Amino acid sequence: MTIGRDPKPENDSDSDRRQAELVGDETSSNEPLTHSSDTIGKPTDGGPRFVSLPRFRGSRIAALDRNIIMVLPPILIIAVVIAVTVSPLGSATVIDSIRTFVTSNFTWLFIVYSLVAVILCCWAAFSKVGSVRLGGPTARPEHGKFAWYSMLFACGQGIGLIFWSVAEPILLREGVPVVPKGDFTAQGGLVWTYFHWGLTAWAMYCLVALCLAYSHHNLGKTLTFREAVVDILPLRTRRTAGVIVELLAIIATVLGLATSFGFAALQFTSGLSSFTGITSNAAVWLIVIAVLGGLTMVSAFLGVNKGMKRVSEANSILSIALMVGVLVFGPTIFILSTMTQSFGSFISNFVPMSFWTEAQASAEALPSWQDAWNGPWTVFIWCWVIAFSPFVAGFIARISRGRSIREFVLGVTIVPSLIVMVWVAILGGAAVYYDDASKGAISADVAEDTSTGLFSMIQGVPVVGGILLIIATVLVATYYVTSLDSGTYALSEFVTAPMKSGPWFRVVLVASIGTVAVVLLTVGGTSVVDTVQTGTIIGAFPFTFVLLLMFMNLVRRLRGRNARTEQEEIAINYASHLPEDDHVDKNGIPLDDDGQK
């Protein structure tokens, strides 16, 4: 199937008649059909109730469980913040020890996890399940191609790629494993950057998002991890397991967003300093967090279509301007030659890199995670992806209704991966060129502060360097706004499901995350932010087992699809009125005979 191309849709009357026949509601065949997951029209006096699609088919969560999910995460997060700020050195020592243990004993697990993600994405895209449409056979995409790609890229890797697209190729330019040095030693750094931020990372996001999307759009479950996981477990364990899974997802999302907020403030300040001379200090960080938080609140309040979508599209336009500016006014021939050569090296070394566990390091226990190459690189980045999967995948699933599984998988893996590789080849390639020309000036800047790498490279671009500095600084801000916005949407689903969250609730979540970031930066400084972020990523270790269970459940669900499943999917997503719609509350949750939930 061609990426970004929908099959020719049925006309509305044929599609509506087919739905009516399959759900057994012949009286609805002449009603207008819509394909939105939002509320289907407004109720009229004396008319039928209207519900949101998909219709709810999930499990009702007990009041006690709901209270635990809403109350316990803030308490645990406050406890973590207090512990790290009161004893930063002790906390860092403990977290470092755990990180060393995980790196020493479980590097193989993260490598296997990444391989499973790639293999299952290939299966989903190229097997017969690829034709299954998220939201049922008559659902159509709610967002155009450009908006969809912009939003999923912005929430998935925008801010991380801004940070590492120059820093990683420079830090790894003197030699890496697997990739031969040849006559161009810096090539290995570019190839490993493609690997870490390209296809495999996006396959890991994609598979988690597919689990959530199929569970929600096709089976009518809430857009939560517990609903995507627990039905593969024994019945008596599901309630407890569901609460634990949701707590892990919520805590990982809040701490991940808060620490990223802190680092975004640091990098944005570095950008400002590059063309204004403003020095980085706690007061500037506070102002930056307040401004970025305020912009995110506005975007979150306006919603996906008016907020996130527009900012993401602006991101894409500015990103293209930055890449074109560096390519045209920078070392054009060197960049194009480097891109061609390093792309070939990536393709030829992809399989060996994917399986590389650094086996020699496992012969005995590591003294420190820094003694293994994988420790600060592949294991770190795979843990980063796993820890950020809850909100990235949750948002991707939310905006992908109406696309076939094949289109979804190819769109979420291939297109962003190509964008990543072109982005790194241009910006990272230019950085290598200017680093050589300046006799290591960019390497020195990155070694001192990795957040300055991008701006140090841009300062070498003639004619338009000043304009590109402004564009890059704005991108740091807008990419983080979209990341926090998407994370807030996912987090609100985790906390309030199956009830719908309102825009003011998302605003409160943004304020809460911003407050955690402010406390971490102003009380503890950058070392505390780094400690909490490392701790959050270590939390990816237990979450890995949850995700593997979820993958197994997705395969079981898709392989078990039959005619009855397809009819149920259609009924769940039938856009016209059904008798059951008269017996649900405003959130679409069925009422008992006495009118109670």
C-alpha cells in the first residue's frame, strides 16, 4: 500500500447501508453518516442520546482503584522530588548503582525488545492484518497527511532530535563499534545517530501506539495501558495489575515531561545566549519555563485541531527552513556526499547494529555503566524511548483513527525515520565540517555543554547564520510545547478514563508539570534534573515487561479476529443512533437499569 494514500471510500449512502445491515438496524439506513471520534451531533429535545465514537466496551474501574490512580502518583512524585533535592548526592549514587546493574545484566533485554518491535511492525504492515482499519471499515482519517506527520513527529522526537542531532555525531566522531572507520572516521557517529533516532526507535513507539489504537478505536476500550494489557492475564489478577500498570505509565509520563521541560529550558537559554548574550541562571530558567508553560496551556486548552495541529505544522515549516538554510548556505557538496555515503553505511550495518549487545562487557560485572559503550548510548536511548512511550504512543494512537494498520505502521516508522536521517545528515554533517574547519571548536563546546552543539554549528553558517540561530531557538520552544501538549492529552486519558477530561484539566496538568520542573531546576540545579531523568529512564526496565505483555496481547487479538469481531467493531463505531445509546451517560458509559453507572 502506498504511504499516505487512502483507498477509494464508499459513498455515504452505501457505507451507511452496509453498517446498518451489519449491526441489524435497518431503520438507520437513511441517517447521515459521520466518521468522527468526537460527539456525533447535539441532542435535540425528545430525541435520542448521542454518543462519542468508539462506543465504550471497556471495563468499569472501581471507585477505590480510580482514587488510587488519581491520588497516589502526585504523592509519589512529590516524595521523589523531595528525596532528590534534599540529598542529591545520595540519590545520584543510588540511581547510578541501579543503572550500572541494569546495564551490566540486561543490555541483551533492551536489544531483544527493540528487535521484537521491528519484527512485529513488519508483521503488522505486511501480513493480512495490515488491511484492518483503526476505527472500523468505514472510518476515515481525521487529519490530513501533513498535519498527521507533523504532530506525530513533534510529539515523538522533535525536542530530542534538536538536542542530539549535532551532539551525538560530534561525541562519537572519533570511533564507534560495528561501523568500520574507513577513511572517514566521523561517518560512524552519523550512522549510529541514524540508528538511535531512526527506524528502530520509531518502531518501538509505533508498536506501543498500535496496541493502544486497536484497543481503543476497534474494541471500544479506554485509551489506557491497563485496557490494552490486562485481558491477557488471569482474571483474578487483572484489577491489581491494571492499577499498577496505570501508575507506572502516569509516573513515567509526569517525571519524563518535567525533566524534559528542565532540559528544554536550558537549551532554549543556550539559544538565546548565542545571539543576545543573556547568561544562563535560575531567574532566566524560571521565565523560560513560565513562557513555554503558558504557550502549552493555550495549545492544550484550544485542543488538537486548533492548538497542537497548528503548532506542529509551524514546527515542520521552520524545520524545513532550518535544514534548507544549512544545506544551501553551508558546505553543500560535503553534506550531500556525506549523506550518500553514510546512508549506504547505515543500510549495510543496520542488522549488525541491531543485534550488537557488547558481549565482551558481560564477561564480568561492570564497575560502572560508563565502562560499557552501550551504557551511555544504546541502552540509555532505548530506555529513554520506552520511558517516553506512554505519552508519545498514547497521543499517536489518539490522532490516528481511520488509517489502516498498514498505513499506520508505514507512516509512523518509514516517513519519520527518513526525516530523521536527512535532518541528522544535514545538521550533523555540517557540524563535522565546521568542527574540522575550526580545529575542534564545536567538539569543545559539546564536551562542555551538549545543549550548545546545534547553536555552535549554526554560528559557522555564513550569510544566514543569525537568522538560523533565531529559527533554531524558536524550534526548541515550539517542539517542547508540542511534546508537553501531547503528553498532557495522553496523561489526562490515563488519569480520568473512562470519563472525558476537559480543557481546564489539561491546563492544570501543564501547570503541575511546570511546577515540578521549576522545583527541580531552582532548588537542585541541573545535576538534580539529570538525576531524576536518569531515574525515570531506569523505570523503563520494569515497564519493558508490561510492554512485552501488551505486544503479546495485540498479536492474540489480531490473530483471533473473526466475523463476530468485525461485526462488533462496526457496532462500536456505527455513526448513527443505536438503541443502546439511550442508556449511557455523557461519557458514553452504560447505565444500569436504575440509571446508575
